[in-house]
Amino acid sequence: MEAEKEIQGSPEKILWFIHKGGSMNPTLDDSDILEILPCRTASLRPGDVILFLPTGYETAVVHRVVKLTPTGIISRGDNNDRDDPWLLQSEQILGRVIAARRGAALRRMRGGTAGLFFARLVRWRRSLRAKLSRLLHPLYVSLATSGLIRRMVPAWARPQLVRFMVGEEVRARFLWGRRIIGQYDTARRTWQIQPPFRLLIDPVLLASTIKHEYELPDNGSIYSKA
């Protein structure tokens, strides 16, 4: 999706950008640092990941080249179901992504045929997960509601419920170790829980409303087992 401003340059004209958004998941995660090599349009291949500035945008975008046509370049995010609505021209291409840094790990970016294959594999896996999710959802909900799996797991291994203040509003999350596996959507008044962790959480906590049923201590946070 969008990449933030350049944070470093070099004599070799390598650019570094901070990636933002989820349209390239799982290829790129939010806050990955991208190594960008300026390039000519003629050197691009379908499957390359590029940094570009679409017409009307103020921030650069990182997506994969899907097709090269006589009238322009067609792009798409690896996590998107459809091609982008724009047709890119050579002057809009800022460079090709050659590597991505996530923490201490530096990964070379797949391009060309290998890149296309990887993107198609990502979409196939996402489609398969969606179909399996629809098929198994009734069983998943039934098991989560019954609490059968939760009772089989020791308390220390279950997610923690964390409640805290943001301004005058109470927020809540479920943590499994340091990983956020669930958040309460205050606008919709519902929980968003990553599967399969709902199986380990007491349904009573999910059914409770934050503002009316929980009181915060003076330090503004509560930690409790799910």
C-alpha cells in the first residue's frame, strides 16, 4: 500500500522507504523498511515489486507489476483480489523494490516469474482459507461457546485481557504473550478475535460491554486471565 517518505539515501541512489498498509501482505508487513533501486521502465518484468506515484496521490505506493502493455503498466497488491484502477506511465515509476528489512532480517524481494508465482500462491491460499473458514465456522463457534477447548488449556496458556484508557475512552485487547490476538471495536461494540484464539477465551468476557461492566483502577489498566 502506501510507503512513507524517504528516510535515507546513498551515493548509489538506493532509496529507503517505510512500508505502510496491508495490500501487500504477507509479502510486506506494516513498517517493513524497503530498499528501492531506481530503474527504467524497460527493465521491469511482470512480477517485479515497484514503488510508484499514481495520478492524484500524494504518497507513493508499493505494488507488484502484473502486466506490461503498450499503453502502460498494470499493478496489483499481493493481498488484493483485483488489479489497480490506474495504468502507470514510466514517469510515475520511482524504483524497484529489491529487498525488505523486518527487524534484523533482510529479505531479497522476489521478482519476475518467481514473483508472479508467489503472488498467485498467496491469493490461492487466501481463497482456500476463506472457503475452509465458511465450512468450519459453525463448528468453530460451537466449540468456542461451549468452552470445551478452553477448559483443557491451563490458565497460564490462555490469552490475557488488557483494559486501558485512551483519553476518556476504555479500550480492551487480548494478548497471547506479546502478540495482540484480539481487539474490541468500540464503534461496532464487538470483538475482533484472530482464529483460533476464540476457543481459549471465556465467552462471558466477549459478551460483556466495556464501559458499563468494567471499572479501571487508578493506574488505568487491568490485567486478567481469559
